[in-house]
Amino acid sequence: MDHHRHLLATHDPEIAAAIAGEEQRQRDGVELIPSENYTYPEVLAALGTVLTNKYSEGYPGRRYYGGQQYTDRIENLARDRARSLFRAEHANVQPLSGSAMNQAAYLACLQPGDTVLAMDLSHGGHLTHGAPVSHMGRLFNFVRYKTQHNQQGAIDYDGLMAVAQEVRPKMVLCGFSSYPRELNYAAFRRIASSVGALAMADIAHIGGLVAAGVLRNPLDDGFDIVTTTVHKSLRGPRAGLILCRAAHAKAIDASVFPGLQGGPHMHTIAATAVALRKAAEPAFRDYARQTLANAQALAAALLSEGIGLVTGGTDNHLLVLNTIDSFGLDGSRAEAVLDHIGITANKQVVPDDPHPPLRPSGLRIGTPAATTRGMREPDMHAIAGWMVQALRHPDDKALQARLADEVQTFCRRFPLPGVAA
Ligand code: DSN
């Protein structure tokens, strides 16, 4: 690694300096974006290898290029580990990332114009769940369901059953990128079965928490297809996984390649295999438990300060704050204020947000990255305290400078995984 670094610094000092700057930024700040994490040094080692030189279109044992004795071994290991970790009948480890994995899943099972039930974007759903600005939203007929504001964000499953009877979807999709509650997968499965639809769950955010067994696995409730990214709570490289029942294996594989993608990124697949092996170790379960405990601690600390949380709390790793109600700041301003003190979060729409996505009413935070760094419950209380002080005094530059110093000093106690101090 050091040798490679030295080469890069000599050959391309501008890029080397920017990477060094990013390392410094990650080291000196608290990372609260709930979809981010710090990957393992072993994953970084697998990513920076000669596997990036190789074309491997096809699947193990039936490729369109020669020289696959090692790539086949790697992809088989990744598939076996994914199947075993998630108790899946089949795994496809080739999706380049989250959007591609969902697109491949839809295109495997649906015809253009088919109806899909999916969660509304402002209530926590994802762009690929049929947001009108997404290509998927143009290709399929997404009918969106919402969460119940006065029921801690719960989903009205009886109401959803009635909608399903009316619109007769081909697929019932659940999953989210900004919803802090656990889902009732058995209820989704019943709704899908009642109209002969497929049940698909996008667990992109919580894949690591499901793998560790601290959140429920939709495959245990009979789901047909489950997708997850590898780089969020699973702590792997940037990639996607599709897990499914054997009956869908052929369609899913053909949809990923040759349907949607070309050559798989074998360096990423090797790194995925490494992360999946790590996720099967007992230490990963401890990590996942701590991620949830930290989210509870962060929520409790913010609630004790009277800060408004969408749904009133969290069951998983993420929280959504209504910053307009709590601080009179839109999410964009709140994000910038926190950036100034070294706490990274991201602006976020809240349910039925009257404001646009670039200036929404809220902020999304989460604990996977801070937990990887070694932060624990008392640290969450300290972080909540810094956030509240800064957001209550957004124009106080002297206060922000003092808080930035405190955050930086605090962060130095927690080494950056995978990077020499
Ligand atoms: N960008 C991911 C997230 O932040 O949730 C989802 O696409």
C-alpha cells in the first residue's frame, strides 16, 4: 500500500493531495451520513489489485473470455458467502451498485407498464422506487404508499391491502433510504400473495444489520427478492447484491448480465467476498448491536433537548430530524452549519415536505460509520450536544470555531480504519 501511495504521489501529486485531504477530512470529522461507513483495510487491499485488469463477462463456469480460473473461484466464494450469510437460495454479486441492483431486479420480473407498490420518496423510499424523476418511474407504474404521521411512522397494512386489491400490482416493494422504523415483512408478504404479486425488499441501508441478525431478514418471511448495497452497514466495497429464491435465479442472472451490465468488477467482487466473510464473524454482530445502541443513544439525547424526530425515534441505525420545526433552519442550512464544526450529515425531505429536496425541512443522520470508528453511547451524547449548540446558534462563528476544535480533538481518539495514523 505504501509503495503504491508513493508511486501515486510521484506520478500525480494533484490527485494524491486530494486523496490525502479526504483522508484528513474523514479523520478529523464525525461521519453521520447513515449510508456511509469506513470499510476494512482488507477490503481496501482487495480493491487495489490486478483483478481490475480482468474482463469476466458471464458467470463462473460460463464466461465469454478466457483466463477465468481465479475469477471463477472468487465469484463462487462471494456467492456462497452471500447465500450463507442471508440464508438465500441464490445470490448475484455482480451489480455495480444500489441503483443497478434494483433496476436489474425490476427488469428481471416486470414488463414495462406493470404496477409496483412502493414507499413514497418523502416518507423514506428511494429514488429507484419509482420517483417520477427516475427512469424506473417512467418505465413502470409505481403506486406509492405513505407512513402514518401520528402512529410513529407505522405503515397502514390494512389500507395497503385494500390498495393492492384495487391496483393489482405485479410487485410489492418495501425498503427505504430514510425511514427509521422496522417493517412488518410478513404483512407485506401477505399483501403481495393476496394479489399474486412478487414481494421484494430493498434492504440497501440495513443489509449489515440484517446479516448480523439484529434486524429481521425478509427472506425468512418468504420474500422473493431482496437487494442490498455492500458499502453501507455491511462495510464492504461500493457494490450491490441481489438475493432471491431459486425460482428467480435464472431471470435475475440474465437481467444483470447481459440484460443490464457488461463486465463485472472483479476487484469489487473479491472485496465483497472479504466483507461477507467479516460479516459472518461474531465481532460483526457486536458491531451491529452497537450501531443500534448508538442510534438509540443519539435519539434519546436529541429528544431530551426537545428536538423533533420524524416518527418520534428509531428502530434502526438512522434518524430524521425536522430542522425547520426544531431550529428554524432548512436542512441545507443545517447541513452547512454542521459541516463547519466537522459533523457530516445530509439534508433530507420529511414526509410530504412542502420544501424542495435541495432545501428540505430536515436532516438525516445515522450511526454505522461512527460505530465502526469505535464511538459508543457516551460519545453519541457528546455529538448530540455539539449538534444542538451549533444549530441553535447558526450565526455564532466564535462558537462554531470552538465546537470545531472540540470535535477535532475528540475524533483523534478514534483511528480511521484502513489508514495509517
Ligand atoms: N445514496 C444512498 C443513501 O444515501 O441512502 C441511497 O442511494
